[in-house]
Amino acid sequence: MNLRDFPRPKNDNGIGLHFRLDLTETDNKPYISQGVEWLQQINAKWTLVAGQDWMQIGKAARRIADAGIMPICRLVCKIDKPFIDWETGVQTLLDLGIPAYMQIFNEPGDAREWKNEQPDIPRFGEKWADAAARVFNAGGMPGMGGVLGQDEWLAAFNAVEGGATHPLWSKAWFCVHNYGSNHPPNYPYDEVNQKGIPVTAAEYAQYKFSMPFDELNELRATKKNPGDTIFDDDTAVLRVHVFKKWMEDSLGYCLPMLGGEGGWQWQVEEDLRYPKLPDEWHALYTREMFEWFRYGKLSDDSPLMDELFCCTAWIQADGQADSWWYGPLGTKQLTIDTVAGIPSFERKFSWDATESPEPTPITLAPTPENELPAPEPTPELPAPEPTPELPAPAPTPELPASAPTPELPIASVTYTVQQGETVWGISKKFGSTVDAIIHANNLDANAKIRAGQKLVIPR
């Protein structure tokens, strides 16, 4: 397929969030439906669905697709599992009318992805090549499984018989895991890394650092990396540049890149030159990554590449410290509200038609051959007779005041409050105001709302 022929959701904006891990859907535990509502709250158009079996994945994918969101599917399984029925997974999705984006395995360098907890990269390559061919032959689109090192990519690429000539590459895609650590979105091009700028006393007092003030600034000065590029240090969300280069160097072109995981983990502190990731930075950094697709430009000011279809942050819910909803560290309401506040937009590709400029009128300069004769002068007409002055009109009798026009009712929606939400956050989500919501629901100004409460939201 050509790049533009790969399926994308309607009104695609490139915003993705990994779906929750518990795919239960019962009257008492409507977790899939709830997960779909969460995606809609932040206007996400992509999500990665990880499930324990194909029936579970299909059930979630159907509800997600019905909401206008594109599911990317991954079977949770060990890489060294003896047999996996990939054909059934593809057929399950196709029977539901859903594009079969199938991520094959996950992060092969992680011991947790192996039954024996011993990563074997050459074996991963062989297993991926076999599974990819089976997914392709069944009518699906095989995904490179969240590889994080070039050795992992090359192991899979070199295991495919015929290399770049194999037809499976025409429908293959690359699953992006672009975690940012506690680095800013433009790392490694930021001034802390490039110039070693010192932290100020005010910054040190405001944010959480793990070393004394003087030692921190000494570390910044000695660990600066002037001239570093993303190819020198790719612990950054910008590592999409690196993934693209791997593919171009071996395959000759870049596959579509779809987010599986990424963004910023909650309060991470891996690089001691930077603070333990503050809540407000988690929110603003995440918004900036998603707005690559709004503005067509990455955080290093390079153009957004057509091959990057979406970025998918980690994770909705279910026991993870990084859970945006109901996590053990609480709901990440500031991040939710900040992402929900991104204006609606549709991302553009290089092949999208641009508006044609208004045609400029063409004026032909007269030549001796086509020059028209000068028009005859218009004869001067006599001045008209003065109009006789009419008497002033009688004053119009004053009409009685009309009744005031009744106010039209303001449009509103009914919304179910989620855990951890505030009236302020809900007002921002729906473009309303705190006062309007309080008035519409007869709330006390100091009253707290609770999860499950129904609110009328004027818009």
C-alpha cells in the first residue's frame, strides 16, 4: 500500500492514549465503555488495545471503532510462547469490519516479555518474521513490536526472507514507543543539555531535585553536551527521527509509525539534571507532543513527517502509577484537562490539497492593432430644474413599547461526573463556566461534586 492508503480514523488528529488493561464489560464493570468515554473526553482518535485473547480484543475494538477511534491491537503474550494463532486474530478484526493493525510482540529487550526471562534478540527476529508473514497472508497489517534498539529492528528485518523485497513490507508498520523520561519535549536540544545552564534558587525551591543546590549546578556544568543531536541521545519523545533512520537505512523508506506507548511517565526522575517531573510539566509536555499534529512541526522545529500517524501516551487506567484515571497516585486531572483543551483540528499530510489562490484577473494592454477608438465625449446636459420644497411630514405617532423578546434556552448536555473531577475541570472540558454549571444545577458554591452525579452542562 502507499502511505496514504493505510487506514486512519475520520477527522484524524494524531492524538492517542493506550487503552486500559482490564477489558471487562458487564453491567457492574463496564470498563470498555468507560475507557471509550475517557478517550472521547480528550478527543483521542487512536488507542492501543492490549488483551489476553482475540475475543476480548475484538469486543473492545468493536466499541472503540464504533466511537470513531482507530484501535491498534496487541495480544498480550510471551515472545517465546510455542504457538500463537495470529490468523484468528486477524480474521476476528476483519469480520468486525475493523482494519487489522496487529502489533506483533512487545519490547523484546525486556525480560518480562519472555517465559524464561532471558531476552534472545535473534530468536525474536525469527519469531517476528514468521508471525508477520502469517498476519500479512491472512489480510492483516503486521506491526513491528515496540522495538527500542536498532539491533532488535535489524534482527526482525534480516529474518524476513528476501529482505526489503518481501511483499509483507507493503502492509507493515512500526509501533512507536517514544518515552521522554523527565526530559523536555525538545531534548536533547534544550539549554540544560546543550549549555548546562544552572538552576536558579527560585527553581530549586519550586521543584523537587535529588541533590544539593551546588552539586546540582556542578552536575549540569560537567554533564552538558553541546552539539548533541537526537542520534547521540534519543532518550526523548523526538526519537521518532531515529526510528525513521533505521528503516530508511535498511528498508530504503520509512514505514507508517503508529504510537503504542510513549510520552512522560508520572513523576519520573531518571536524569538528575532535571527535576522530578512536576505535574504541570507532565500536562504541558503531553499537550506539546500532541500539538505536533496540529501545527505540523516537531519540538525541534523540524517538519512533522508524513510517516508519523499518531503518538500514543501511556496509560488510561487499572493499577498503573501512570494511570490518567483512578491510578494509585490519583487521577491526573490537570493532564486530562490540558489535553482536552486542545482545540479541535485535523492533521494535514503533504499530499492534502491546499486552498487554491483566487485567480488574478488578466488585463490585456491595448496594442495599435486592437486599441479601441477613444469614446465620443458625452454632451453636457442642462442643469435640472430645482425640486420644489415639500412640506415636512407629520410626526409619526409613538407606538406602545413591544413586549420583550423571550430568551431562547441555552443548549445543554447531561454529563456523569467521573472520579476526581471538579466543576472547574468540567467547565473547561465543555466550554462552559463554573457559575453557569452551579446555576443550572442549583449547587452551593462550596459544595463538592461526586463521581456518578449527573450534571446539566450549559454550553
